[in-house]
Amino acid sequence: MSISAKDVKSLRDKTGAGMMDCKKALKASDGDMDKAIEFLRKKGQKVSEKRADREADQGLILSKISDDRSKAVLLEINCETDFVARNDDFQEQARAFVDLAFKKESSSRDELMKESMGDITVEKQLETMVGKIGEKIEVSNVVFVKTDGALVDYIHPGNQLGVLVEFEGDVDAEQIGKDIAMQIAAMNPLAVVRDNVDTSIVEKELEIAKEQLINEGKPEEIAEKAAKGKLRRFYEERVLLEQKFVKDNSISVTEYLEQNNAPLVRSFHRLQLGES
């Protein structure tokens, strides 16, 4: 049967698929628009299955925060190449996922996958994108935070690294919040305070430090005490409030906040492309 250019364009507008793919879908569906849409979705699913084992370590980190800074979303969406990540359509769709996660207060990737975008779920929309673009595409991380304190978000230029910081109260000066978010981006702390560091990590650090000292000839009893001293230095490097402030190494992050009458940090989330 003859497929009109108008129908092809209409299907393209609805699905975002390429013109030739739309024409093939309409021919295979005898001109039925709904069947053609389903045809394209199934194609997307087949491409997804074929590319399931491919590496998708490119993409974008995006955020959205409310005007009153009481809730925010941080999201990572991945694809296979930087070329696709810089594509306007990909970026527009990624932003739509962020907006939806923010609206629905999705606290995990699995929750977001089940949400609807028009007449299909996010999961099905991703399959449609895969069919159109021909690369593995996935939303790998979704972070949603709601607080009675204050939230600050930071996306590093290039959208490959993002941070969301929760403060215990209002942060009057915008620069202070940004400074702390950039500190987290640059220094990659493990936790806000030392009590929140995973005990297995602490035990491993103590074991390594003790073994090094014994190998240097220190008696085991002395090595054990000295290892605790090395652990203090570990905390100074990897615990946010104990870290040296990157803009002034003469003070800690805690001292910087206290000097500016700013609230302490309650929690933070840091997403780096392909590493989460």
C-alpha cells in the first residue's frame, strides 16, 4: 500500500524514530498508526536485547531542585558514545526523565522505570530511544532527597559529575553551598563524619597501615598504636567535615562552615559518569 509523507511525519513526531524506520513500520503495519508505533517499540526492545552486554559509560548527570531547596533529584543516564550524549534529542529526553523523577519523587531507578510518560512507561520509552539511536541507553542512577533543611546541587561543566548536598538548615550565602558541593566533587569523601564510614573500610585501612609498619621493622604492639595514628590521617582525607578546605588548606570544612555561621552538612550524594 502507499504510505503518505504526512503519515510518516506524524509517526516520526510521535515516536522520534527516523523517517525510513517510520516508513518501514507503517508498511509493515498496513498504515495502522497504533500498530506502527508498537512495531517500532518492539524493534527498540530487540536492539536493547542485542546490545545488553555493551558498555554504556558515556552520558549525562543532571539535577533538578525546588525553588525553596526542600527537594531535589540527581540522575545519571548512560549511552555508549559521547556523540550521542551531546545530541539535542538525547539531552531533551534526559531532561524529561529528570523532570518526571522530580514530579513523582522517584527515589530509585526501579521506581522511575515504572512511571508513565504519556501512554508508555519510562522503561518502554528507553527501548524506543534505543531503537531510534541504535545504542544501549539506560538510566543507571536516580537520587531523590526531601529535607527540612536545605539542599544545594552542583553539576560540573560537561555533565559528567554531579553533587547533591543536604544541610541541616538554611544556607544564606549561595557561594557557601556551592563551595561545599565543589569540595565533594573534587575530594570525593566517603562520608560526612567518621562514624558513617563503613566499618569494613576502616578495618582494612588499619590492617594495611599495621602491615606496612611491621614490614618496616616495628614491633606488633607499636605498629598497632601507630596504625591508629595513620587512621586519623585517613579520616582527614576521606571524611568531609574533617577534610582540609580546598580553597584554604589552613582550615577544615567544619571550620569554614563555622566561620561563616553556616549549618553543618547532614548528607551528600555524588554521581560520576560510569563509576556509580
